[in-house]
Amino acid sequence: QVQLVESGGGVVQAGDSLRLSCAASGYSFSSLTMAWFRQAPGKEREFVSRISASGGSSDYADSVKGRFTISRDNAKNTVSLQMNSLKPEDTAVYSCAAGPYYSSTAGDYNYWGRGTQVAVSS
């Protein structure tokens, strides 16, 4: 089993930055794809970003390209999401996830954190 715990959420103004972190524990972190998803109240969960097990591949939803950066440190069992130039539409609960292959589909991920709230005001 893998346990994931997010941190770093908060309340910011449009244009500000936040860095989210996800701390993982378990035996297989370095072999798993990691991803970030987000969900606003009353809306469906959406893919934000993913990164391969080695960190060699990553990509982003079109809505965050150029603003967000995903990274991982397998020695520390962490994955991060640097969020710059935040917009009100970025407001959501952000969750990290771990899964067996490089996917942008939530159903392909086996392990989930409970999420951290990001609120961006205008």
C-alpha cells in the first residue's frame, strides 16, 4: 500500500503562487506514476498534471500549461506542483494520486490523498 498526504494549499489572490507537496509512504513510490487532479464544488474531478516514475516524462492539462510545474524527488518520496499566475478558476481541492502507469485518467490511479484546498480570489 501507498499512503499520500498533500500539503501547501491556502487562500491567495489572482496572480499569486502556491507550491503543493505530496508526501508518500510505502514500498513502491519510485515505480509509480504520480499525478495531480482537482475538483471544484459541484463540478467533476479533472486532470491537472502527471509525471512518470523516473520523472523523465510529464504533461499538463491545457488550462494550466505554462503556469504549473510538476516535479518529484524519489529520494524523499515526494511530488510537488508549483502553481504560478493563479486564476480564480484554479480554485479547487487538489489531490495527488499514484498509479501503475502513465495516465491522465483518474480511474487508472490506485492510491489517493485526501486533498488540499486552494482558493484564488479576484
